[in-house]
Amino acid sequence: MLGESPRVVVVGGGPGGYEAALVAAQLGASVTVVERDGMGGATVLTDVVPSKTLIATAELMTTVDGSDELGLRFPGSPDGSADGVTVDLARVNERVRDLARAQSADIGARLRAEGVRVLGGTGRLQGPDRVVAELADGSTEQLDADVVLLATGSSPRTLPDAPPDGERILTWKQLYSLRELPERLVVVGSGVTGAEFASAYDALGAEVVLVSSRDRVLPGEDADAAEVIEEVFKRRGMTVLSRSRAESARRTADGVVVTLADGRTVEGSHCLMAVGSIPNTAGIGLEESGVALNDRGQVLVDRVSRTSARGVYAAGDCTGVLQLASVAAMQGRTAMWHALGDAVQPLQLRTVSANVFTAPEIATVGWTQAQIESGEAQGEVVKLPLAGNARAKMQGIHDGFVKLFCRTGSGTVIGGVVVAPRASELIFPVALAVEHRLTVDQVAHAFTVYPSLSGSIAEAARRLHISPAVS
């Protein structure tokens, strides 16, 4: 339909964009990617890769902080305690930036090796079959296309009365220029981004105040999981201000003052604004080219990533489908499979695993307990605290649990939640069960290592066993 060598133009080089480009090249298309900041986009350069690198350091600090229970002593303080371990934030952030640049370079090299043309600049639509690339040297280039993929991502949302300055009032993209650990960090926003950075900087040794407009932290997550995280935050000395909406933030001589809606003020040395994101869709010719947006400026797409404009697809944060790098990548791949006539399966959000990188982590997949309790899904629930797990006891793990959901009657696994260190790894067997519609009995009959944290997943499955009817 599109000829022997269809022309594919990808606007944006994040996971949705570069994964789409690789698939299109594999299927024989002539592919051009237009990316403004560097391959990998914000995900690699200023968002997921940097934040999780920082969190990896914080995770080690959390482990060290609890090591006295395991009988360990560290040099650096009079009593040899773990309190002598400190962080050099300048070195940490230097490593963060170096790793992000290296990952970006690796992605660019991979694309070029596959024959993808990479242009440094900004792309905008000039109709559904043409992209105008405004290049870094000031020139422009017109790129005719049979297929266009929009993967323009999103940017941090800011408050009108709290403009970031990159020094004291910061977005999550600006944190990696800090050379000294904040003495008192005020984090505005208790969603995933706010909770992750609050957890990380608390572990690194900063005093943290978390300002939440909702009645609990992580309002979009499993309620039991969010309760565990909030309890851990408070036990570690973090101040959590619930039902407290921030209205403004201003610099002082040596710090910041955040003013809340009720008139209270919160002082700190630095303020992180983590109040959501906005899609990068304005001013790039989308509506003029027939691409429909919702009232939040997100591109409307179907389950194979098609927009309302023929031949134009979209992937990633600009669509608002589910703001995860894994989902963006799958959207991009799906778009190319569909556009270029390969076998394709529509996106199934029920099988997507997600993780909150706090300490402990929260990992989820499938249906939620809230949906079961509301009657939207018919299911049974079992929850096992990790405190009873032998491996958890050996490692000094006191917080967390495994929760498993199965379909009433059939016993098919329909979802789960894991709250634990490295929950992002432990959720995988639950995700496999959801993806392949395994029953709790099939999960329970698989051997697990003893002792292991994953043993709690098998134990939860055993507790959900559905006995045959007695005649």
C-alpha cells in the first residue's frame, strides 16, 4: 500500500520514538527521527534514567541506615555506626549526568547502525504527510512522509506563582545541577514523582517536607501500599503535610518560602515542584493537520496508536495513555507494526506492570482492589505481610506485603501488588500470570526458592486455592 520503501518520520526520540524507528527500519522503511535534546529524549536525559540512577544511590543509603540491625558497623563516626556514611551529591549528580549522556549516545549509535537518519532539531507538522524540521543550525528541512509518528513527550507542570529558577525552586529536570545536598527540601506534590524524590532525598540525608493536596501520599496507588509508604516516611523523620495545597513559592535570602492555600508557610533551603506534567503538543501544527487533542492538550489515539489524521500516529506522554516508558515504547512499536502491515496486537493496559521507586517500592499489575471492591471486577483478595517471610526476616525487612487478586470462580490471576525492596523485580511472576491467564493453583504449584521473597507470591496463591465442590 505504501510502496516498497515507505517514508517514516518520527518526531521525538524518546522510548516511543526510537523504538518505533527501530521497528520501522527492521520492516524496510526509510526512517528519519527528529529530536531536539538528544536521543532517548527526556526519559533518558532528564527523567527516568537520571532519577532512577539517583534513587539507586539512595537505595544503598537506606540499606546502610538499617545495617546496624544486621550487626554491621561502618567507619567514620566515633561509635562506628552507619551515621558516618554521607553522600557527595556533586559526584552523584555527575555520575547521573554521565550515565544519561552515555545511554543517549548508545541509542543514537544503535539507530544509525540500523540505517535511521537522526536530525537534531524540532519537528512540526505541515499537514498529515509532511514534517518541517527546524534544525539546530537554524536551517529547516521539509520531510515528506507516508507515516508520521508523534512522540513529543511532556514537560514539568509549574505553578504561576512558583516559577522555577533552577537554583532554589526546581523542577525534577533541574535537580541534577545541585552540588550540595539540600538542608531542607520542600517537595510540592505527593504523586509518584514527588514521593520518589522525597524518599530519595530523605535517604540521602536531607530533611524533607512533603506537601500533599490529598488526604494521603500516592493517591493513585493501592491504598494499603500508600499507607505503608506514608508510615515509613514519617518513621524516618519526614514531615508529611496532608490536605495542604501549595499556592506559591518564593526565594528568600538563603532559601525558599512555600505558601499554602490556608495561609500557612513552609520554609526550606530548596523547593521541588512535582505537580504533574503537560504534553508537548502546542505550536507544532497538530490541530491544523487534523490531529485531535483532548481538553488537556493530549493527542487522542486508539489502541494501535492511530490519531484522527490519516497516516499520523502518536506514542508516549503526549498521548496521556499511561505515562510509563514501557508503554510509550510499546505504543511506538505497535504504531509501526500497524502502519507497515505487520502482525499487531492492540495495546492491553491490564497487563502493564508499573512501579513506584520509593523505599520500599510499590509494584502493581492488572486489576486493582478498589475495582474489585466497587464491583467493576469480580475477584478475591489475599494479602500477606512480608514480616512473616523468612528471607525478609534475614534481610531486616519489616515493611511491605504481597497482595494477589484472582477471578471469583475460575481462580484466574487478575492482578497484584508488591510492596518491598526491589518490588519492580518481584512483580514479574505476577505479570506473567496476568498476561497468560494462569490460575492461582498453577502459580502455587511452581517451585520457589526457600528462603525467598518470591515465596510469598506462591503462598498467596495457595491461600487463594479454590477447593472443588464437595458432593
